Amino acid sequence: MQKEIVNVLTTYKANVMHEQTLNNDNSSSFYYCFDDAVEVIFRNISNSIRFKYTWEDVMLILELKDEYYDLCSQHITDDTICEFPVEIDEEDLRKHILFHAPYNDLEITEEDLIEILDAELVYFEQNGALRDAGEWLN
């Protein structure tokens, strides 16, 4: 499930900061919650994957994804405003997660990882965090 949004999925933190800067209305701002994201992911993955991985496994995947952002210096803080769009190499992100998962006692296939990351899109969509890149730039 690819969206032509110039990798807004992989830059949700940058988008949150940009949205907060534009709106100054905290009621419409999106705050990423790992627990909520895992809950939505579990509701939107296939049964075979749902029974193969635990809540903690999916949380670890999201934490490894966040770690990748840190390593790429794409992790956005409250004091950071960056230019849009910010591009993240999704294949490199998957490689990072697949490489580090076994060190955390998680064996996962690339196909399962892709389904889990795609299911995370639903969480972003439900919270209005996926937008056309033009909306973020204007």
C-alpha cells in the first residue's frame, strides 16, 4: 500500500512538528502513540501474522524504526523544523529492522515486516497524519 505523499509515512514526526507550527491549535495536532499504533496494527494485519508475533514484537519493530530515524538524523524534536519533504529510504529502513531484530530475539521475514509497516499506515490515516505533500508544503 504505497501512497504518493513523498514518504510522509516515514516522516510522521517532521509532519507533526510542521502541523503544530502551522496550527497553533493542539486539539488538531497528531501525537504518535506507540501503544495505539500497535493496537491498530494488530487490527489490520492478517490472522497468520497476528498469531505469529506478540504485542512486544510489534512494539520492538516500531522502536527499531524509531532508532533508524535517530541514526539517519531524521528524528525530529520539539525544537526542530526541517524542510519538506524529508525522504527516508524505505528499503534501508527494512534492512535496519531485519538486521537488528534477531539481536532482540525477534525473527521476522521481510514479507511480514512489510505487512506490519503497511498496517501502520492505517494508524496514520485514522489520525489524519497522511496528507498530500502539497498540503504540508503550503
